[in-house]
Amino acid sequence: MNEISILITLASVHFIALMSPGPDFALIVQNTSHHGRKTGLTIAAGLSLGILIHSILSITGISYLVQQHPILFAVLQLLGGSYLLWLGIGALKSVYHHYRTPEVVAGKASRILHDQTKAFSKGLMTNLLNPKALVFFVSLMSSLVPVTMSVAGKTAAVFILWSLALCWFSLLAWMLSTQRLQRKLESAAIYIDGLCGIIFTLLGGVIVTQAIWHLF
């Protein structure tokens, strides 16, 4: 298989994975529905940077070494799972407070994540601390990118993974923030928070449990 064929296969597999619902997808939907296009696009940039870092670490073999070291990998799982739990519990608390004091929550909602640096960091950390992302990229690189591939080919592979992620997440944020859809999302925001809270909490709980099991 020549390098062009490898890159096309890599791009296809990665794009299918991007479209699969997961923490990244949920984060875009949740925050775009609350805070609009600018925040959605900022989070998309953070998520794609996380993918860029994972890609570089995987193609250089660093992620593989982490995965093969049980303690290091368990610590990463613990950090990533705890972060997802924090996101999930925060979303569920928002739902709880909405029903307890809806007028206070409505007043606070407009102030959340106006700091785009925090929005970017949220996107970056959600992807970077996800141990499942590390495993995915290690598997993707080890199975599709041969060691003998040229430096130009490997650089192109990393660029493709990053640019596809940036384009997809940005497109998702853009589509979700059109005026017509935004009005519908705003009316359903509390339900989106609840669903995302459940997703983050369940994923985080499973990852933390696995980490503790491996550590002890």
C-alpha cells in the first residue's frame, strides 16, 4: 500500500470515529446550545488541538510507551475519568438548580464560558485527558502507519487528523448555532444538560473504576 492510500484510509477511519457520539460531540452540543457559535467554535479549536497532540504523541511512539506502562496508564485513566465526572456532575447540578431556582440559573447562564480561554481549555482537556482517545490513536497509528513511512508522510498524517477534527467540530458548532436551530436548542437546553451530564458521569465513572482496578 503506497503512502497516498494509507493517508486516505487513515482519513476515512478517523472521520467515521469523529462522527460517532462521544464526550467531544456531547461537549460541542451542550455548550453551543447554551452559549452560541463563538463558544462552540472555540471549544472545537480546543478539541482539535487535543487530537493534534494525541496524533503527535502516537506517531512518535510516546503514547504507546504510556499505554504499555500500567501505572502511568492507570494514572491517565484516573485523571481523565475524574475530569469527565467533574463535567458530568457540573451539568447535573445545573439541571438540579434549574428546577430549584430557574430565575437564578437563567441569570448565570449568560455569564458562563464568556471567557473564551476557559472554553478553549475545556475542549482541550476533555480530549487530551480522555484515555480512550489515547488508545484509539495508538491503535490507529500502529495499524495503519508503517514505521518505514517517510517523514513527509507522517507529517501529512498528523495534519490530516488535526484538520479533519477542526473542520468537523467547527462545522458541527456552526450548524448547531444557526438562528433556527439555536432557538430550538435553547428551549431544550436543560434536557441537553441532563443527557450530557449522564453521558459524562457514566463514562467518567467507568474510566475511574477501571483505573482503580488496575492500580489496586
